[in-house]
Amino acid sequence: MSSGDAPSGSASDDATPVDPAVREALASAARRSAVGHVAPGEAPTASALLAAMGGIRGLIESILPGLSFLVLYTVTQQLAVSVLVPVAVAVVFVVVRLISRTPISSALVGVLGVGLSAGLALITGRPEDNFLPGFVINTVFLVAIVVSLLMRRPLVGAIASLLVPTAADWRRDKAKFRVALIATFMWAGLFAVRLAVELPLYFAEATQALATMKLLLGVPLYAAVLWVTWLLMRAAYGRPTSE
């Protein structure tokens, strides 16, 4: 299949009945995904992108634990303090959300991730093992995206079809399929680049360089790919469905 051609699936393939409860569960998961924050009919703005990434608080919660590890390890070269302080920071985020009565799910996930990373590093005594969970997460996402491409159901298109009515015909509409394909390849590229850059640093035990690249390839790269995905989806999925 060429990158610009939609698959030859019939209309019935897209119209296969799906149990409402299953569809709602899938739609809920789609809304929590990166693409789920993209509004196809709206023009992307810096403020909208910031909101899609969780706002200022979300950015701080995403960046500060990793930044504190980098600073502390650079200054002290002490493993325990470098991994435990980020855990404390993540716990503070949860407490602040509880006090302000805002949703705590993302902060709880952050605590679990930072805590697991710290635990692995403390058990092995290797600071670079603080980054192992991140490698696993990136690999899982990359594999899922590659599988969706091999099945000729690019993941971005599948997610969009659960979120917006105008995406229902995405596998028959060549423009929409092409957008889904390009955007899905971009997300695959994001995870592949992270692994390609960070894994050699992990095996070289270059902890400070690894922490730095994790920060640079984290929020900034995520924001860039999300922005381009938004532009692509607005161009194709934001238009009315052709009769």
C-alpha cells in the first residue's frame, strides 16, 4: 500500500456495529490520549495547546521531577537523594490537587511512575535505571503504533473516529486516511527518536546526558508533534463529511 492511498476496505468495514458500552470505553480512552486533546474543527493556538497539555500546572508536574533529578544528581552525585526528592515533589503535586479539589488522576500516575523509577534505581544502585520505565512506555507505544500501521488502520485515524462524527468515514476518504497515516507516522517517529537517542546514553551510563535528553525529548517534542497533528486534523477532519 502506498502512503497516499486509502485501503480497499468496504463501507461495511467502517460501519461494523460496536457494543455501545465498548465504544464508550474506547472513546473514553481516546479522549485521554494525546490525539484526544486535539479539536479538529478549531484553529490551534498557543493557549489551546497549553490547555491540551494540562495547562501550566500540568507542565510543571511533567517537567519538575525530571529536572530535579538532573540538578540534584549533577550537584551531589548521590543516587538516593536524586531519586527520592522527585518522588517527594510528585507527592506534593497530589496533595496540592487534593487541597484544591482538582482531578488527581494525572498526579497519581506521576507519583507511581516516579516512585517505580526511583525504586528500580535504588534496588540496582545504578542511576541510569531511573529511566527504565520510560523506555518500556515508549517501546509499548511504538509497537502499538507500528501494529496499527501494519493493519492499515493508523492509530490517529482510529482515535479520531471515536471522537468526532466527521471522522467516521476516515478509511474511505483518501484525504482523511492520508492525514491519519502521516500523523501516525509522526507519533511513531516521536517514540522512535526518544529510544534511538536515549538508549545509547543508557548503555553508556551517561546519566546526566540521559536526563538532559529525556527533558528535551519530552514536553518540547511532544508539543511539536501535537501541534502538527492538530494542524493536519483541522485540515481534513474539520471539514464537513462529503455526501
